[in-house]
Amino acid sequence: MKKKKILASIIVANYNNAVFLKDCLKSLINQNFNSYEIIVVDDKSTDNSIKILDKFKNKISLVQNKKKKSKYGSYNQINSYYEGFLKSKGKYIFFLDSDDMYKMNKLKNHVSIFEKNKKEEIIFDLPILKFKNKLIRQNFKQNIFFTSSWPRFSPQSCISVRRRYAIELFANLNVKRFDKIWFDFRIASYTFLKFKKIFILKDYLTYYRQHKNSESQKFKTFNKNWWLRRGQAHNFIKYLSNKKDFKKKNSLDNIITQFVNFLIHD
């Protein structure tokens, strides 16, 4: 009997998110789309994650990330996604952090766009911010930035790519430098520098959980960590531009950020 072709591979990166993991996986199992696989990469969780994942063993493929764990979450996240990608079979790759969730029509919408637009390499949809007691759909407007070096983009769990583009992204972005720069920023920056645009689907298809333990809580606007990460972001843009011969413009934001980093750097 001929095996059914897998169109979409969802790669879930998990580390100690047992409290959210069941909701995440249920949102994937309940998709109104059939041709897909779920690959969960666990990065040596020390909580109840493995017990929860075992309850879904007939619905998912579990990969234990055997690479040496870094003290930087950004590197661990990229390595987890890469380990999952190596096991994947799909034509289209979906990235999902294990504290986030999909709306039931997410796969169907993304795959439909890819199938109709053969030259589209990557899709970002819009996030629904999920707080403990409320949901927020923020207005999204993509500006032409005269003062910044990158566009506005959606977070990691909103991203899907063609398999061929995933290979290109991992080859160029899985770099053990810029420890404060997470995979979504790397993907968005690379895509913007290469194509001079990023495609944002104006549909809210991803629940992006907001909680006190999320990494973003360390980077409150204008605090020291925020400035240091912003400095790394500009340096990462410069690194990509030099490596791939992308055209890069200097910006007022870069000048101010480098000056502040000079003042506060340890």
C-alpha cells in the first residue's frame, strides 16, 4: 500500500514546558488538515514533559536532543529545530515553541498559499497574544523603516517555510555567535535582506503565550539587556550582509544603539 505523502512537518521545540505542552499538542492534533506530521524535540527537560509526551506517542514522533546543552537558550532552540528538521519529511516546515498553539485552520491556510504561490519561500502569520485571562489581537502595520535596519515581524511560532528554504536558513543562521539573537529574528533578518520584503499573512492563526517565565520578560524596553540585545541585532545584520554580500544601510538606530552599548558595556 502506497504511503500517504506528508505535505507539512510541524517541529515543536520543548524545554520544561510541561504545563503548556498538552494544550500545544491538542491544537496540532485538531487541525482541519490531514497530510502532516508532528515532531517534538525535547531538549533534556527536567519537569514532567516526557510523561506528557508519552501520552501522545501514537500521534507524534519524539526526538531527544542529544547535542551538548548550551547555557544560551537561543542556541538550544536553533539546535532543537535543526534536530527535528533532520527527521522531518514534509514539503513545508512549521516551527512551534511548545508553550504556543495553532488555530485549527493554520496548516490548511499556509499550505494553500504555498501551493498557489510557487515562488513564496516563507510565510509569517499574525499572533494572538494569550495571557492567563485574555486574548489580544494587536494591529499590525509594516512600516518602511528610515531609522531601523530590520522590519517588523511575527514570532517564531508564526513561521513556516518551504523545505528547500529551511535548508538554506539552517546553513546560514545556525551560528554560535550572537547569543541574545533568537531564531525568529535571524530568519526574518535573512529573509528581508535577501528578498527586500517579508510576507506577512494578515490572519491571526497562532496563539503566542505571554507568561512570567518567557524569555522576552528579560528584555523590557530600554533596560540594559534590551540595549545589549539590540546591539547584537545590529551586529548580526552586519555579519549577514558581509557573509552573503547583502546590501545594508547604516541607520540612526544603529548609531544610537552602538553609542549606548559603548556606555553600558561591562
